[in-house]
Amino acid sequence: MTRDQIGQAVITIITDIVPDEDCSDLDPVKPLREQLELDSMDFLDIVMELRKRYGVEVPEADYPKLATLNSCIDYLEPKLASK
């Protein structure tokens, strides 16, 4: 997957989890939780969807690496390179 595809996949997952949020104008360097109404359960749902859809395991210690859209892409890119 390319960086753009990974970013779109993350946005799609977020949109599925919190459908009332507008993800069309996300700032890729600003924390997602500052831009969207995401609580800790929503964040866990995002992690679970990454595992379910793409087979990516995200250990709890790595959760801070998923704070922004860019950091999500940076974290996921090597894990999804072959997908």
C-alpha cells in the first residue's frame, strides 16, 4: 500500500467508527483526538479494525505512535508494504 492508500484506509476506519465526524479536512500533523470526538474506546476500535482488516497488530506501547494521521501512516507503512 502507498502512503496515500494507508492514509485513506485510516480515514475510512475512523469514518466507520465515528460516522458523525467530518474527516474531509483533517490536519495530518495535528493529533486526531484534538480534531475529532474520539474517546479511548473509539481509539481501541480503530486499533481492532486495523487488525481485522489488515492483520496489523498494534501493541499498547505503540498507541502513542498513532496520534496523528501522519504518525499513523509512518507506523503502518512498513507493516502494510506487502499488502
